[in-house]
Amino acid sequence: MAEVKLAQQISMRDVFGEKLLALSRQDERIVALDGDLANSTKLDKIAENNPEQFLQMGIAEQNMLGVAAGLATVGFQPWVCSFAAFVVKRALDQITVSIAQPKLNVKMVGAYSGLLNGCTGKSHQSLEDMAIMRSLANMIVLAPADAVELDRMMAFANEYDGPVYIRVARDPLPVIFDSASYRFELGKGIQMRRGTDVTLIATGTQTHRAIEAAVMMEKEGVSAGVLHIPSIKPIDVAAIVTAAEKTKAIVTVEEHTIYGGLGGAVAEVLGEHAPVPLERIGVRDKNGESGSNDALLQKYGLTPWHIVDGVRRVLGRKKG
């Protein structure tokens, strides 16, 4: 199982900028495309330190993804980064027709994903990006839980031949993984804690809160395992089925709508292979709004206490 160290916090976006700069210095195919948000996404590290591999595309996401597709056809490796709400939804037609269908080698990074992106409100929040990108043929969809995992995902994505979408959070997050030993493997989940009564299946920014909830449940005498899913597509069917067969109850946890993201993907797996009681913790058919992180987590039911309530509900259904 992974080593859990929740005390240290590192910003994913800082690691993203530094990692892409390092990759660009090793790989001359890389071109970073920015939609006039470099100071927020941290693509400014490349603009300042490796400008030959940086293109400022302005606030025109459809054009930016079209240019990325064109660059990929002539041997470049475009890395497109903007807020998740913009890079996915504004340019969906270009992503679908020009990148996913021909399986071009374009890497897309959705920064400021989910609810917790400052007080920017619903126009800048992205609660549907995993569901949208997961529905596209040929698309790989990844959601790191911490800065260490993002670093290894980016190294994987740069070697992978095809389109990849990576979901990145804005604020610093607890470090979950040991940087010396962590290895990212496409399509594989990671068992963070073992349990016998219920399994929490979490992804991205919510994995550390699922771990906190499991610790809280332990004090109530409930043995809760935690399975982290960094690869939303392809998803680790075998690990999910094993968890369902072992604990007979599942709770999914994500900072995303419950429709079509991790909860939807796990429900599909359970329905086909191992039907057991399921609770989905996520945003339920609501738009986001401005507020502090703590206020938004509370209002949208994403705190560890809400996860604990989900565990109690699913255990009640498990007992019949």
C-alpha cells in the first residue's frame, strides 16, 4: 500500500509548470500552448525560461486546440493548458473531430478543475470535464491525487502516443505518495488502505479526504478500505470488482458531478460485473458558485464528514 503523509502540502500547478519546463528541455518536440492564463496555470515558467517552445494563443480555445492538432500532424508534441472549464467545453468540437477521432498526439491539461478554484464562480468551475472527456473514443483521462502523482503522470503522458487529458487542481494538496517509490501505471488503481466492511473509491483531490473519512470510521469500529483511481479511463475493472467482492459495499468520492465521472464509471463496472450497494459522493445536479473552499465543500457535501455519512448509508443498505 502507498505511504500516506497528509501533513505536507504542495501545489499541483507549480509542479505542472516545473515538470513541463523540464520535459521541454529534454524533448524538442514539445510545444506549450497557452490561452492567456500562463500566470495562473504556471505555463509562464516555459514562457520565461524556454520561449522557443511556447506559443501564446490568446483567449481562443477552439483555435488553440485546432493549432495543437495541426502541430501534432507534423511531428510536434503539443501540451495545451487552460482552465478545465475552457479547454474542455469551449473546444469540445475541435477535441472530438481534430484530436480524438484521428488519435493525435496532443496532451490537454485542465487546470483549476472542480469546485475549489478560488472565488471564480460557476463560469470558471468544471464539474463535468471527466464525464465529457471519458465519453470520447481514444481519449485517456487522468486525475492525480497529489503533486507527486502529477509529476509521474506527465512523464507517462509525454511518452504515450495519443491524446491524454489530465485534471489539475489549483490549490496546494496534501502529499499522499512517496516521491522515491511512486510509479504511475495506466489503468491501475492504488490500494491506500485495506478494509473489510466497505471500500471508498476516490480520485483526484478527494482521495485524501476519503483517507481522512476512513480513519474517522475506524474510530466507530468500521473497517473502511480506500482504493485510489488515478486513471479514470481506462479504469481498473479488476481492482473495483475485487473491492466489491471483498467488502460488499462501495462509496465513490470525487470533486465532480456524480453523473459520468468516477461514480458513473464505477457504477458501470459494478452493474456489469459485481452488483453491490453503492453510494456516490459528488456534486448532485447543481452548478457551482463563488465561495471559500471550506464553504463550498460543506455546501456541496464533499467533506470527510459527508463521506462518513455516505458510508453509514451504504452500510445500512448492505445489511438490508
